[in-house]
Amino acid sequence: MKLLRSTLLLLLLLCTSNNFAQIIQTTLDPNQLPPLPTNWTKKNQVGFDISEIAFVNWSAGGTSSISGLFKGEFGRTYIKGNHKWANELIVKYGLNKQDGTELRKTDDAFLLNSTYGFRKDSITNWYYSAKFNFNTQFTNGYNYPNRDIAISKPFAPAYIFLGAGAENSNKKKNRTFYFSPITLKTTLVLDQDLANQGSFGVKKAVYAPNPLDPTQQILIENGQKVKAEFGILVTGYMKNEIYKNVFYENRLSLYTDYLNKFGNVDIDYDTRLDLVVNAYVKANIGVHLVYDDDIKTKKDVIDPTTGSKSQVNDGPRMQLRQVLGVGLVYAFQ
């Protein structure tokens, strides 16, 4: 009888130890732990739009072509108490190929935004803010069909905005308005040939006639690669669902310099309509308008004597780009 009681007690202790070990193991399993709280929110989204048209013995005529556009949008936002730090990276690159022509660029952008804001309490939507903006391109740009002379290059131009002001951010309405009366705008043209031409508003090179050959000129001073301005910056952003699965997005930037033609406003307006088919397929229609008095359009000029081709400035113009695309979108953490 004593042996039986000892055996039962031993079995009870073994079962209890086994269950306790399972409880401890389950409790400490990292896969079962809830995610730790974080003050960061993320946005990672890449997409590819494609459009194609082909003609074979088409009596009405036409040119076959195919276009592709890669785009990515990445965001990191930190919110803690009354502090907010929002970061956004936008990249785009598009190409087009038509029968009988070389591959041509249709879109090229690298845009980085970073805004830090502090508000007095958790009720107001107004923040004391500081903003940094940088944008440039990936590859050379040409005034097609001329591919011999580049009219723009990576970091030629590149634009940097750095300033402080006030921002109104309404998360519920997905709307942001920023006003800065003290903004430093820096224009970089890090290609010497473009800087010598005075492209994008930098001071152009100084030349003098060659005493040995009056038809030639001698370079006296290189063009400057950096231009600094100080002025007022106003930006706005809004995105609304105007109908089920139809989103309307607007981005606006206005800048004027205090010292150089105050009141002459640089305009950058990008508007887009997104039609969401499902989580992976989206159609979009967009219009991008740019006006900058420092950006001169180029036109090709042929010398009647030598037949050589060159480019000259043709004054500032309103720039317009229209996009209609259907493609795939993938969002990930």
C-alpha cells in the first residue's frame, strides 16, 4: 500500500511538472508574444504601369509603341505626444519605344520630403514646423529627337528647400497645408557645360573674343554651379475618396524669392485621379504643371554656313505632362 501511494505521488508530480513546463514554454514563445508598441507608421508601395498599341496592315495607319513606368512611394512617420516627424520618398522612371525611333524617357523623378512639427496640445491641427525638400532626376534628359546634347542631367538640376513655418495637418480629412516665410532655395547644376550655359538660373560663364580668331571666344570664368535664393514657400496636399474606390490627390508648391523678382511665383502642381480595381490593379489619370522663370525651353538651331546644330534658350514656358496608365501596385511592410 505504501508503495502504491508513493507511485501515485510520483506520477502526480511528473504530470504537474510537465504541464508547468508547457505553460512556461508557451508563455515565453516569441511567436506568441504581441507586437511591441511603436511610434512609427510605414508606407511601402511600388507599381508598374504599362501601355501598348500595335498595328499590322492597319489601313488607317499608325505607329506601334509600348510604354512602361515604374513608380515607388515610401513613407515613415514618427508621432509621439505633440511631436510629429513625417518622411516621404517618391521615385519615378518611365520609358517609351516606338517603331522607327530610339528608346525615349517619359518620366524621371527622385523626390524626398521631410517635415518636423510640434504643436502646443493634442487638440489643435497647427504645428510649428521645419521642412526639408530635395528633388532631382536619375538620367540625362534630351530635347528629342536631338540626343547629342543633354538639356538636363542627374543633379543638374537638383533643388533643395529648407525652411521653417507653420503647418496645418488634418489626418481625418487627409489634408496638409504648409506656409514658410523663411525658406532657403538652393539650385544645383553640377554639370559644368550646363552651368556655363546658365541653365536653370545659375550665373553663366563669361567669355571674351579670341584676339587670334574673332569668330571664336575664350572662356574667362566658369559658370556657377550653385544658386541660392531666399523667399516664401507655400505647399498643400489633399487626398479624398470622391466616389467608392475613386481617389483624387493634389500636390501644390508655390515659391517666390524676396530679392529676385518678388511676386514672380514658381508653380509646381501635380493632380491625379486613382481608380482602384482591387488591391493589386489600379488605373490613374494625372496632370503635372510646372512653371519656373529660371527654366528656359530649348530649341535646335542649324548654322546655315557650317550646318552644325546647336541649342539656344527660347524663354520660360509653362510645362505640362499628362499621364494615363493602368498597372500593378504592390504594398508591403
